[in-house]
Amino acid sequence: MFNMAEKIKLTIGAVIDQPGSSTATKTGSWRSVRPVWDQKKCTQCMICWQFCPDISIPEKDKKRLETDFDYCKGCGICAQVCPFAAITMVKEEK
């Protein structure tokens, strides 16, 4: 049985003493579908990067890199906004 008290360290009085951060919580395990990026179709317009709510599409030198699946929740927004159909959503294989 999962024991929440063993996984979470609480401060005295459950006071939140640090701001929240999505980089501190890997949420990729929530996915049921995942994006597949076709680099040949991609024009590096960066629209997917702008719309990703989880910042799971890293960039370097104003170019998109492979999806960071530690943080991608599989929402599919990147695939929806890509004007070149360079991103498709596929069922997550566990």
C-alpha cells in the first residue's frame, strides 16, 4: 500500500516555504498518448514551443529539440497548433 507520509516531507504546520515549480515535479508518467516529432516536416517555426503549457519542448539557438518526456503530459496542444503536421500523437507504450 502506498504511504503518502513516506513520500512527502511536510514542514511543521504544513507551511509552504518555497514557490512551486514544474521542474521539480516530473509529470510525464501521466501520459496516455505522446507526441512524435517528424524533423523532416518541421520548419522550426517554434509555434509548438510557444504553446506547450509544460515547457517540455526544449530549444537551443532558437531551434526546437526533441520533446522532454519527463515533463510532457501528452495534452496534444503541440500537434494541434503545428501548421506543418510535423507532430502526431500516438498511444503511449508502457
